[in-house]
Amino acid sequence: MNIKNSTSSSLFIVGMPRSGTKLLRSLLNNHPKISILPIETEFLPYWVKNWHKFGRDLHNYKNFLKFYKKMVKLPYFLYMVERGELIKPKEWFKRCKSFDVAGVFEALAKHDCKLLMT
């Protein structure tokens, strides 16, 4: 979720299946300054478990590109392809403030939420 204000901070909501996250998302998305990703990403556990396979050095664009090519096969990214809103690898790479799991996810979420706010 991305809350638009003068400081543009981020808040992440996580939950277990059937815990009410879809209801919470639909309620919060009614606010004009809040944007939440359109579907559950479900890839963070995969990232955490497999992060070491992507190279320890994602700030190297060549390694980041290998990571990107694996990611676009996951359901969330296929959904974004269907919508015509898949983030390009260079744009995602440039948006990353850090190249750990949190930094890479935040860059993606801010990009995709910005699309929803426009």
C-alpha cells in the first residue's frame, strides 16, 4: 500500500489466506490517497526462500536481469502482463533504493501502485 502525502511513506499489509486481507484491501482502496496492489503478490515467501539463487549482488544489472526473467513467470507478473502494466527491468532496477528483498519489493509496489493512482 502506498499512502500519498507530503512524505510519501509506504505501509505493507500482510496476512494469511482467508484472514480478511481482500476485504481490507477493498475498504482501503476507497480512499483517494491510498493505493494497494490489485492482487495478492504471494511471491515474498518464494523470494525469501530463493533470494540466494539470484546472486548476492542484485545491484549489478546483469544479476538483476536474471532475477527479473525468473520473476515475470510468477502469477502476479503474468497478471500485470495481461493488464499491459508490467514494469520494465531497467525501470524497476532504477527505482530500487536497496537491493535486498524489502528494497526490491518496495520499488515494485510503488511503481504498480502509482499506476493505479493515475
